[in-house]
Amino acid sequence: MAKTKDARITIILECTSCSRGDKKYPGVFRYTTQKNRRNTPTRIELKKICPYCYRHTIYKEIKK
């Protein structure tokens, strides 16, 4: 029987430099990924490509 609290969870990463509600940039781009809860208990910050900003930006983990 599997435990109810697994080590790997699904998280959402959101771009920090996109502006919300702007006509040129219709929304904030988000990535979904997984992290190990035991190894990284704090929130993750990764540098990824943003198709709305056309550059590499910092993505922060958000609440679901």
C-alpha cells in the first residue's frame, strides 16, 4: 500500500517579469514540474525561457 504523503509533488512555476492584464502580454506564462519535498522543502526559483518576454527570466514556485 502506498503512503498518502509522497516525496514527489507537482508544483507550478510562474514568470516574475510578465505583466498581468496588458494587451501586448495577455497573461503570465507558467511551467509545471515536480520536486522532491524531502530534498527541497523551500520554494524553488529557476531561470527559464518566457515566450511572452522573449528572454530568460526567473520563475518562482507559487501556491496551487
